[in-house]
Amino acid sequence: MSKFFCLKRNSNNASTSTSSTSTIPSSLVSDLDKLNLTEERLKRYVDEANTLSSDTTLISNTEKELKNKAKILREKAISKTLNNIKRSMKVDLCFVLDCTGSMKPHIVAAKDCISHVSNYIKCTNPSIKLRIGFCGYRDHNNKPHDQLQVFNFTDKYIKFTKYMHEVSPGVYSQYSDEPEDVLGGLNAAITQMNWQSSTRILLHIGDFPPHGRRFTNLKDNYPDGDPNGLTAENVLEKMQSKNILYFFGKIANYTDKMLEIFRSIIGEFPVFDLVGGDPIKLLDKFVKATSSSITCAVSLTSTIGSKTKDIYSLQQKKLDMNSNEPDWNILPLQEGVVMWYHIPDTLDELKDSNYFDKSNLFSESFSFKIASQPFSAGVEKCAYFAFDIKSNPAKNMVMKEYLYVGRNDPFEKYLEAVEVSTVAHFLATKFNLISERKSIPKVNFLYTKLLRCGTIDLCTRYYTIEPRLKDTEYKRFNANTGVITELRPTLEAFVHFTYEYTKGYLVVCDLQGIELNNEFLLTDPAIHCIDPLRFGRTNFGKNGIKQLFLGNHRCNNVCKELKLSHINN
């Protein structure tokens, strides 16, 4: 039987807290004993606000002084972040479309989709203000049609639709080849459009690659590349310098090599399936691709900032990921200790930050294997495949590591991640007690624990660890910036429920995971709380709740079914 320990005996868990601690390394006991959780957290909050100079000594501060300083700096940082989020809601979206003969159905779909997209955005994300533009390209010497057509950004969608009615596909001639002036089209969109908004989206849709043998072996009148001297590198670097995010709508496999080259320059980017000639299905695909481009881009710029170099840096990191599960037989067995908090019994305990201290922290020895490369990366963490050897039978797990922990003790930051998970788990349990009676899908969170281990390189490392989700499509349903990326009424009602159940103290958001038949299984939530000194840098405080939740939420049928108070926008 596993042996548990609790640093301070908890009366509600007497049976587990009295067990022997002989399986727990003495180094962990020592580290926990030395850890001043409150002081380390306050120091990190000050550090994360980027205002702590290297020669400032915090040890001499009293805890009260440190708390006041951290609160002031956090509120300043939150105010700046909320302003950035507000700016990121202004969006420029440019369709860059191949307008040759084979593209007629897609030209029609681009024309027809804008009214659908604008209505969808208005209903789900009313804070987003959208301008739309168009750049069509054909091939060199594609008479009598213009090689390039540019329609600058407008928020008059009827005007855009009227213009698109005049766009007609080019005519194939006996002198035509297969590649098109892709680089010319992209370059025109980047340099001739009036880009102004903080979030800038280029949605490129085409079925053939650019000219040049590096892109294709098809018949090509310009095998040495673009006759005007454009290269993928200089075009895409201009795009990056203008903070424009690239998305692609794929129609045929002829563009595969182009996408590979583009990825090598700018990193990973979303690719949408736009295959098909059925007008209704194609329109639906266009609407989904366009809406997803908008919400994905706004989510990125509002989370990371409007400097796309940081976003492209993240996309470059994704190229180093290995999505294949490793051969567990050749990986070394490692030992560590997992830790978790006892779930609160009451709302008062949840609201009490002192509840999440060492007295409610439990621990157990742990045997595992971990992949040598991460399979995924987000803004804050990267994720590794892992294997829990101690369980019978052994379990597939996921271990996550922060990309940046700062200069303070990382132990505290990982404990905070476990605290966020524990709070979300508590509130999901309360939500499900009501939803079950009303046949509303359940909302569950993976129960996250902290892993401390001495790795094979003899360094102490920390991870969060959780069960691996089933092989079902992973989705991000909403972000902590208030953006709804995949509208699910149950989840929006759950966010509303967390606000009402805690009497306005917090909201659980940034909901992501998988959607099953009658359940959402989620991981890595964020929490906005009126106490800015809890739940990390993704907590945008009282004003975050007001601007990002209360300002955006539209009560739905599930809110009514749960009898939640109506939020009037």
C-alpha cells in the first residue's frame, strides 16, 4: 500500500496523515521545511511584474510590506494587460485568395461567408471589432484579368460582399502552367493593405504552390522561382515584421511542399481543410475556418501581446516537438514524489489562501518514465508523454513543465498550479451536483498533482502530472482573455456558475480539453479572482472579472436551467 504523509496532521484525513514518511526523501522534507510559501509567492509576483531591479533585496522587507508592494505591482501589471486585451479585440482580416479557374467555388464561398462570420462573432465575442479585406492573385501574364486585385480593409460588410461579386476566376490558356503567383499575392496583401488593428490575420487560400523547383515538380514556366525576385523568406519576414499572423486553407496536396517551407521559416501555423465542391458544405467550412482564424489570433495576441515575434517564437518551438509516443522499453525508470492538496470541504476554505499551505499538502512516492522530448507546447508550459509505473496496471500520464519559472524557488510556482486545479475540481463537483439532476453535461477537471524528482542528470526538477486524455480532439473552448473559441453553452454556464457560487470572488476560465458524449473533461484552467495575489499571472483580478466575464457573457438556456442570476449586458 502507498504511504502518504501530511506535514501537519489534518483531522479530516487522520487515516492517511499518520502513515510513515520513510518513503519520502529527506531532501524533500528539508526543502518543504525551509520553504516560506507566502514570501516566495510574493517575491515571484513582484518579479513577474518586471519592476524588481536586480539589486533590490526583498529579504529585509516584512511580509506585510512585501504584500503591499506585490499587490500594487500586480494591479499595475493587470491594468496594462487588460488594456492590451482591449486593443487585441480590434481585428484586421485579409483573405488572400487564388483567383484562377479552379477556384470558382471558393471565391463564391469567400463572398458568402462574411455575413455568417460577422453574425457569429457578434453573438459569441461581441467585444471583437472586425475589418475585412481581400487580395486576389492569378498568374503572371494572365490576360485579360488583373494579375492582382486588392480591396482594402472595411467594416462595411455589404460593401465587401458587393466587391466580391465582381471577382471572377481567371481563364486557363494553352500557355498556362500549374504554379501561381502566390508570393506576389502574399506580398501585395502585406505591403499594399492598410493594416491598423492590433490583431492582424492573413487567411491564405489556394490549391497550387508558388513558382520554383523548391516548391513543385509540376509544369512551371518559371522553374527558377518568382520572376520578380520574391522569395518565401523575404515575403514571410515582411509579414512577421508587420505583426501579421498566417493561416492557410488547404484544397489540394500540391501545396504540401510550400507549407513545409513556410513552416521552416515561421514555425507552425493553423491549416484548415477547405476541400470540396459542394457549395453548402464548402460555405460551412469557410465560416468555420474564418471564425477559428479570428478567435485563435485574438486569443494569441491578447495572451502573448501584439508582438508576433513572441507568437512566432512559440510556433518555432512547436517544430521541435515529437508527437509520437516513445518506446517505453528503452527509457530509464525514474523515482520521485507526487504532492497534492486535500480538496476543501467548504467555500470558506476555498476562499482562504492560508488553506493552501503545507498543512494540507499530501505526498506519495512515485515511479515513472518520461519522454525525452515534449509533444506539445503552450504559452506557459510544454507537455511530455509519461508512464506511471507504480500503478497496477501502469497508466499513461502527461507531465508538464513551465517554460519559465523566474529566479525564485520553482517549488512554489508548481504548488500554485496544483492549487488552481484543486479549486476548479471543487467547483466542478458542486456544478455537477446540480447539472446531473437536470440532464446537463458534466464538467470535470483532471486532478493535477506536483511531481518532484531528481532526474538522471542529478538536478531537482518539478512537473505537474495528470492522467492522459483519451485520443479525442483536444479543443480550447474559451480563453482567460474572455474570447470564446468554441461555443459550448454548458461551459459558458459553468463559468457563470463559478462566479455566482463564490459570490463574485472568482471565475474559472480558459477551459480546454475534450468533449465526450455527456461530459467535458478539462485541464489547465485559469482563475480570475478579486484577490490579485492568488492563482498566478493569468489572474486578471477584479477588473478582469468585470471586463472579460461580466462584459462579455451572454446568458444561455443552461444558465436559465441552473437558475443563475441574469447578467445584463
